[in-house]
Amino acid sequence: MSTDKPKMFESLRDFTVPDVSDSTDRSARNRAEDQGGHAIHFLKRLDRASGTQEELALQLYNDPEVLRFVLRSIAIPREFDRVAVSLHEADKGPYLVATRKGRFVTCLGEGMKIDDLYLINHSRLLNYIEKNEEYRRRRKLATSLVGEKHQMKKLLTRIASKGDDVTREEMLAVSVMQPALKLAFIEKLLEFISNVSDNSRLLVRRKRFTKKDWPVLKGHYKDYRAVGHLALLASMNGPGGVEGAVADNAEYLLNSLVLPLFSGDMAMLLRFAWFIGKMGKSLLPELKRMFLEPELHEEWALAFMGLIVMGIRHGKTRGKVIEILKRLPDALKNFGWDIGNFITRMDLEGIMTLALTSLVNTDKAYERSLTSARRLCFEAHQPCKLPALYTWEKQADVPEGMAFTSVLNAHFNFSEHTEIFGLCLAFTPRLARCDAEDFYYPHDYYRHVNRPWQPEDTIDLIEHDREKRGERKPVKVERTPNRNDPCPCGSGKKYKRCCLLK
């Protein structure tokens, strides 16, 4: 097993985040390029707009990158060479007319015909203007992390090699190029899952580990956590652009996600459920099969969580999800021992009631989950010595975001403790609403709670995997004596003079 840091995206060209310069410099440069073209004509036609409509048109003209961002974000049919951007909420004019590449042409007044133009309505325009501001903020953040002429590859490699040590700021910075790298993230997610699964099969055969094995254990832990990061990155903007690939490979994709769950890790289950919810209805047929015809309890747990999150996020699938859940009692008689044993250890009636409440009364379920999240976060912070900003006198004082981030990073075992699976279901209302960066602590907080990796972190991951593969002997981490320590064999000699030579 290699202990080198993952060499991500070696086969891809280096994606460089566009330079962040002052918008006024860009607008001046573009206006200079337009001299002798449509600039004078366009400015003269602005008298067809007035008040706030004219201000919006000038805003787009003085900062043309905003309009180009809007046009890049919208799938404009090929038959349209020009677009009409509505400057008024009623979408009846005035309109700003531009080419599909963002070159300003003219301004049309209210009531003027736009039959041969592709209409970008006013609400859609404002939505993308807001998204552009967020994009610029994240782009500047990326620049601050890895330099003015940074390459995206550096950030991606950092994300994949830091284990638990990823901050909210780093995830926000990487998200700048997520749409361009979406398919690559999915491919890397599957690749890392395969590597983690192969390494797990080797690790569970080991009866003991010494200090010499620590680099291997640490590398496995980082790869495992990278799977969770990649799942979030692959799905943070939904399936747009890769819907066909996701639908065609739904069975393979979901079956791959089951493998890392052999560890029983709650944090990974929550990330995969979020992935399913973001990817949407193309996964629904396979989720239905996994829920009603599972072979393993991890498979059933993932399908259950994924169905609930999908039903909350996508109203059109909610009815179908409820119908699938109602078929569980009839399906139970066909379940095998593994899944049957898992279900009999929990309060199935209570679990089903919780799931249905989350679907049909999401706001009520959300408030309940917030109370539980605050309690868990408050109790976890009691033994910690943290700055006053992160110390609370009572549970109700815990900030909502901090409470849920604490839960999303809890490494409880949902396989060994079925009440933990119920806890996961309880948090589906929040899981369906949160963003990828909500899974991470901000840097300012993280630096106070960061704990260095320990060998036991990896051992905890593979213990349940060992049982899954039929190896029930416990793994022990043995300390290798220092050279001048007494030899553990009891000879009375120094270790370097005795067993170290053998």
C-alpha cells in the first residue's frame, strides 16, 4: 500500500481560477475595445429605460463580467444569437440586448418586440447577479489561500490529503470551479472508494500494528476522509450537466457508496445521504430497490437516509418516497439475517414515524433536530477549554450553525448502536437544507479544537469492517520500545542489544 499523498487530477489540465482584478479596470478595458462599435449606439438607447431600470443597465454595462457570468450560467439554445435581458420585474420591457457572448448591442423600450431573442427574465437575472457576487467572494478566498496565480490543483490536493483538517474556507474556495470539475469529482470519488476498500481488505487481516505501520494507518485514514470531501464536492451544485451519466450508472454509483459504510461511521453516512439528495430523482429507482431488497444493513440504511433527504429536497419525489416507505412491512419478511438483525435492534415503529414526520412536517421536525443538535454540541464542549466566543452557559445559547456542524462531524457508529441511526434520521430536515460548507468548521474555530491524528482513529474505522468480513479478532496497536529501553522480552538487556537485533 502506498503511503504517498494522493496525486489528484494528474490526467487533467491545471484549472486556474481567473485573476481577480478590479471590475472598473475590466469595464474600462472593455469600453475601449467597444469604441467604434456598439458602445455609442447602446448608450444613446438607454433613454428607453428610466430610474432603476437604467441604473441596472448601466451596472451591467460598467461591469460586463456580470452579464457574461449570467450568460455562461444559462443554457441558451443554439438557435439564438442574441438575448433580451429584462430590466423590469414585469418582463414587458425595457430590455438590454446583447450577443450570447456578452457584447452589448442596444436597449429596447417597453412594448418593443423581442420575438427573435432569447428572454432572460428579471428574477432570473437578479438571481444570477447574486450568484456572481458569491462567486467573486469565493474566488478571492481561493486566491488568499494559495496565491495570486494559484492553480486549482493545489487546493484540490490539499482537500484530499488533510483528513479531518479541512476548514470551511478551503471548501468554499474549491467550490469556485466545481461546475467545471463535477464529473472529475465523481470519477475521483469512485477511485478513492475503490482504493479505500482494497486497503481495508488488507488491513483487517493484520493481527497487530507497530509504530512502523503508522504511516500506512494515517494514509488510509486520510483517504477515507477524502471520500467524504469528494462526495460533497461532486454533488454540491446538483446533477446539472451530468444527469445522464448519473442515471445510467446509478446502481454502480450507489453500490460503491455502501463500501465505506462498513466502518459504521455516522459522519460518512450523513455525507452520502446529502450526496443522494443533491443528485436527485435519477437515483430514485435504485434507491427503491436498495430499500426494499437490501443484502446488507449498510445498504438499507443508506437507501433509507437518501430517500428521506431526497423527498424533503424535491417536492415532486415526496409522494413516491412515502409510497416506498409504506411498502417496508411487506418487504421485511424477505430480508436476510444481517439486515433483519439490524432492524430488530431498533424501534422500527418510532423510526418510521420519525421519517414520515420529517417528510410531511419538515419545519416541526427541523425544530426538534435543532434542540437535539444544541444538546449534543453543548455536552461535547463542556470538557473543552475554548475562548469565550465558543463557550455557552446553556444549550439554547449554542448557535444553530455550530450545533449542526458539530453533529455532522460526529464519528459515532450507527451499525453498533442503532439509536445513532435514529439520530441520523432525526437530522434529515437540516441535512436536506444545508450547503456543503456547513459540514466544516470555520478556521478560527477549528484551530482551537484541532486534534492530531492518532493510530486509534484508523483502528476504529476498520474494527467494524473486520467483523463485516468475518475477522472477529481484535486489533492491537503495540508500542515499539526505544533503543535504550529495557527489552520487553524480560532479558534485562537494552532493547538495542537484544530483540532489536533479531
